Amino acid sequence: FGVLSEFNIAIDPEAATIVFESGLPLSVAPLDVGAKALVYPEDSAKIKEMNQTGDMMVQLFKKYRGGSFGTGLKMYDSCAIAYLLCPEMFTVQETFVAIETQGAYTAGATIVDLNNRLKQKNNCRVCVDIDEALFKEWFLQAISKCK
């Protein structure tokens, strides 16, 4: 069983198509890159002790999370924010992205043509990797600045 679409695109593939066909400059930090933006148990312990915000975040991690405290929590949303604030921690590729809207079983599937097989004009910057150590450093530093 494979996942072809992320939740928001699966819910409204037609709206996602409008966005990707808009001609606006777009960037995507996909789930597979977000899955590498991890906070490990020793990081959670540090975060909890940093400040009130850190303690609150660890409490939230206990209820809403991807991954686990044992294997690392996946910081999908923080990954997207990191791209906006510190894009140098990402490897990015310009490519063509399209959303399937007609498939009986594939509506919402996101096509990311990293190998240019479709010979379409690039319409998106796609994060294909993240410097995990730099992400962790950035994440911990950001939380340490909170109150």
C-alpha cells in the first residue's frame, strides 16, 4: 500500500491543480523530506526544559505527532517553516508538478517529475532533501529564543 497524495491535496485535488497551474512561484516541502526533520527523545527532553514554550510543545507532541518519542517525532510543519526561514538547509530541484484529478483510484495523486520524463515546463521548486543536523540545530535554537 502506497501513499500517492498528502491530505490537503487529496481532499481537494481540483483546488491544488489551480494552484500548481497558476504560474505563481511555488515551493513544496513534501512529506518524505519532512519525515527526515526529526526531534529525537534527547531533543524532546532538552526542549521541555528550555522554557514555557518548550514545555508546551512537548505536551502537544504527546497528543499530536507523526512518528514516536522513541524513533523520532516528524516535524512536518516546522520543516515548511524552516524552508521559508533557512532555505540553505534544503536541497531543492526545479521541476514540473501536476495533480491527478480524474483517476478513479488516483485522484489527488501528486506527480513530481524529477527526471523530466513528461517534458513539461518547470512550475515548482521541490525540496528533495534536508540537512538533518542543521534542521535540529535551527529547531532547538528557535525554541530556545521563546519565552
